[in-house]
Amino acid sequence: MSSLNKGVRKAEVTLRWDPSPLGEPAHDLDIVAATYPADDRHGEPAYVVHFDSRSPDGTILLVRDSKTGQGFGSDEVMTLEFDRLAGSYGRVVVGVVIQQRDGRRVFADITNTLVRILEGHTELGQSDFAEVPGSTAAVVGEFVRSEAGDWQFHSAVRGFDADPQSFVSLMGSSTY
């Protein structure tokens, strides 16, 4: 049986970008995941995982957090264990936000960005943010629990012009 028949059990979100040019302030991008109750999938999130944090039950964990984009491979990595997530949750929205500490930056200002959503070696979705170049934050997809209890991924890139705090309150407000 393929993972598509069983639903998504465990996913990984990876993010990479090139460091800023020498002498310029560092680019800092962050993966953000908001978890919503099954009975209010578009209301306020039950909790948000971002900026070197984890979910209360340990099912969503930011395992690598870069503030500069320096290094090899992925600069940020988040794992999501849906097979352990409580039945009271029905939706998880995943996004990327650019920290705005040293002036306004948009995705077009940052070179070689790439976010990938994986289940094992299977790529569920990816984006280089070319579809939202003028945005400071973007939703990259959502995981939704079906009536049968399986988790399904829906890829959808939607840009926002929002600071990190505002983005958290906006990112799950729509369906994709």
C-alpha cells in the first residue's frame, strides 16, 4: 500500500537560502506551522511552532534554525509527525516568513530560496517563491485530516505582506 493510500504519516519541511552579500545584514527566514482544532479549522490556531520551538506534545519540531542561511544543505528543517498528532486537531498550515529586523525584505531580495515538503524521499511540494516575489511571508501548503482520519497534503503558495506576528494570525484564515 502506498503512502498516498494511508495518508501522510510523517513529513519534513526543509528551507534553504543564500546568505546576504558581505557587509549587508543577514537574511533570516523561518518555517512556521500552525495547528488548528478539528472543530474550528479556520479559526485561531491551537498552537504555533516557529523560531526554534516545538509543539506541546512533541509532534512538530523545528530541528534546525538558521539566522543567516550559511552552511550546507537545508538551513531550516521542521518535522511533523501526523501519526502521533491527537485526534482533536484537524489542520496544520505551513508557511515561511522573512524576519524584518534590518529593513523590509521580500522573497525577490533573497537569492536561491527553496522550500520543500517531503514524506520520506517523496516530494509532496516545493516552491522557490517566484510566484510571490513581493511578499514578506507565504503559506506553502496545508495538511488536513480526512473524515477517515488520514492526513492529506494540499500544496498552495499564497503570499502575504505581513510581519511575523501578523502572518501567524493570517496564515490559516483561508482554504486553498
